[in-house]
Amino acid sequence: MSSTRSLLLKLPTRSLLRFRCLRGMGLNPSGYGVLMFPSQAWLLTRPKVRFNSSSAALKHQSEIRDHGKASPIGFNSVRSMSTLESSAYKSSNDEERLEPLRGEIKVRGNVVQVGDKRVPNVWLRDNCQCASCVHTDTKQRLLDTFTIPRDISIQSSKVQAKGLDIEWNDGHKSSYKNDFLLRACSYPEQRSIVRQGSAKLIKWDASIASDPPRLQYQEPGSNPDFDKELMRRLRQYGFCYIDSTPFTDPNTTKTLLESIAFIRPTHYGGFYDFTADLASADTAYTNIALEAHTDNTYFSDPAGLQAFHLLSHTDGSGGASLLVDGFKVAQDLHAQDPAAYATLAQVNVNCHASGNDGISIQPYRGFPVLQHDPTTRHLLQVRWNSSDRASIDLPLPRVDEWYDAARKWDALLKKSENEYWEQLTPGRVLVFDNWRVMHGRSAFTGKRRICGAYINRDDWISKYKMLHHGRETVLDHLATG
Ligand SMILES: [Zn+2]
């Protein structure tokens, strides 16, 4: 029996049938799905196993990997299939706290060891933190990495109470703090906390209506605690109201939003102030109902924050705002149907914005509805807008798999217990995380004047990190996070 054959026999029947079916259609089954193993090796060696529900899947993958070495063709084919079946995704990041770093640091011959991990000399030398290797203010690398001899070695070393001193055979001297070395060797979820500005997520449903996250307006820049609390609420809940905001002049809202980060211009403009009149060719500018969706699925990098402020509503009624916690619904789907979740996590979808003359904006590639960190497997982003959906990156005979999964997702989104409705009023600014919280609205009559803006994801997360971890901690994590 060939190793490929024995490998296939280890797969669940459903995978095997699908594999045969694809081959029968003459399709290359490794043409889609994600490459999982190169970045996943740590999963099998990390100190704590937290994949309770998926440890079987991981074991299964390790078996495949071991067999795959002997049979590269079988490995590649089955790898895609196994990830499509996989439930190794995590619907959220529950690791939000930095744990104390522990481990023994020692030098054995020419090698630094942290616990049982070997630290390559080239990495150590490249990440020397001295003022001639790293600019003290900008933290940019000054060292020309590729002047480091490939066989750079330790001339002498000294393990001190606070860190490790090394003299290299190129004559350079380096000092490394213990935390620096320990963090570099800690597991990816810990390392990602500061870099990604992770926080303990508070997932919610319709019941949040009784006590939604909110702050009272303060003059921008007048109180650093306001900024910090706003960032915390946005990170933990995915939205926050800012009440009692002056609404006679939309510029007050603009200045408030600019105090978070600069406003992102798009083909619709920058800061907007409009009355429903179809000035821009998009359904958002009409008075029809809008289902819960995220904005900007047609961009490679959708806006991170979005803000609305209803400045006035005259001669009519309706237009309640709908918010749905996409991460909470993702968690529900993950629990209910891991295979459907995996499909939405892996099948790329293309989107477009073509309503304005002279443009058809499309991302440089398709992205899945549920976008995960490839290393930690944490859910990072929800991209969901059926109006703007274009093609689905699956061979046409298989697109029904995506529709089946999306139908389950859509049904959960529309469960009344997940829909939080709120009638916005002048003075209440709504700011929300467009990578997590979906928004919509009911139909309305009359004239509504609304202002608002987009803010980039990277900019607001940078602000969160500066306020919650501090610049020094964030910069300390650059090489090791
Ligand atoms: Zn140096």
C-alpha cells in the first residue's frame, strides 16, 4: 500500500469522497484552502493546549503532516481538504492579558537557550537593541542585517540577574533584557497581545439595549481619560455612544472624530454631512431599509471605525439603527456548525463598489467573510455585505457549499436576540468597529441629515495601544511581539 493511499484511509469518509469527487471533475483540490502547517508547527509544541474542541483535529493534522513527508503529492492534496474540514479556528481572542514571563536563560557553547528553545545567533545579532543598531527615537533598524556573517558566533557571554551580555565574534557587544528573550520565546498568542492591541472582548446581543457603552461628550483633547475610556469601550464592545455632543454644527462631530485619528477619504468623500437625496449612488444614501452589514468590503483594507451622528430628522419617522455583534454571532456559528464556520473562514469572496461614474473598486484579492490571524487562528475581521458581493472563489459546481454556510450565518445574524435596535437622536454620536460590529437601519420617511466618517483600522488600534499599553511597552515588543 502506498503512503498516499494509507494517508487517505485515515481521513473521514466525507473528506475522502470529496477528494475523489474533485479528482473526478479534473479539479486541483489544492487550488484553494489555506496553507496551514508551516506557520502551525508551534501548535504542537506550545506550552498550554487550549484547543479543547479541536485537539482531535490537530492530532489528525499532525498525522497527515508526518505521512505527508513521505508523500508530498498526497500531503498537498489532503492538506487543503483537511483545513476545509477543520474546526481549529477560534471565534475570538480570549487571551488578553500578558502573563508573567518565566524560563531559564543560559548559554551552551555557541547557543543561547531560553527554556528548551534555541535562539539562533543571527536573530540575536540582528535584534541587538543598542543605539548603534537601533535608532533610539524611531526604533528603526540602523544595522545592515546582511553584513552579519552567516556563521556569527558568540565570543563570550555573561548571564546577569537582569539580562544577558554577549560579545560576538565580529567584535560587537550586545545586551539583552531577560524579558526580551523570554517574550521572544513565548507562544504566539501572548506575543500578539500588545502588537495587535488585543483586549478582553465583551460580546453582546439585543439585551445590551438596557445598558449600552456610552460616554458624555467632552471637548476633544481636554481629558486623556476620555480618550482612553473611549478606546477601551470600542475595543471591548465594538461600539460606543458619545452623548450630549453639540449638533448644530457638524464640525463639532468632525473635530471629535479627528481626535481619535485622521479621517479616511474615500470615493464618497471624507467627513460627510448629507441628507438622503441619492447624491452618491449607494443604497446608504436612500431611505430604504438596510440589513446588517459591514462597510467597505470592496476595499482591500476596510475602514476600522465608522461614526454616525443624526443631526436632524424632520417631517417623518423610522430609521432606527441596527447593530449586531459579528464576533458574538461568529461564536454562535462556531459552536453550532464548525464546518460552516470553516467554510466562511476559508472561501474568499470578491466585492465591488461600482455605483459612481468612472469607478469599479474591488479588493486586490478576495477575502473570506470571517478573516483570521493565520498564526493564532483568532478571528480578526468580519466582512459581510450581500449587496456588494461579486464572485465567490470556488469552482462553480461547489459554490453551494458557501451558500449553505452563509445561509446559516445569515439566519443567526437575523435572530431577534442578536439584533440591537436603537433610535438615534441628535446629540448621540455612534462610533463602532467596522471589523466587528455590523450595522443597518429600518426604512424611514421624511428628511434625515446625518454626518459621519471612516477612520483606518491601523490608526485607531495604534491609539488604543498607546493609551492602554504605553509607547515604551509597545516599542519594547517590536522585535519580539
Ligand atoms: Zn548593537
